[in-house]
Amino acid sequence: MNFKKKTKQKIKKILLKIAEILINLITTIIIEWLKMKLGI
């Protein structure tokens, strides 16, 4: 029971980390694309 709870928390932390990285990556791509579009 306790072990399962710990595992869930670990998975949650990992997923949050992955989400953070993905958001940063997507934001960077969008900014770069906008710069290209606007010729900055």
C-alpha cells in the first residue's frame, strides 16, 4: 500500500518534469518560428 503511494508520487514527479521540458521546448520553437515569420 505504502509502496504504491510512493511509486505514484515518483511517477507524478517524473511526468511533471517531462511536461516542464516539453513546455519549454514548444515555447522556444514557437518563439523561433515567430521570429522567422516576422523577420526579427
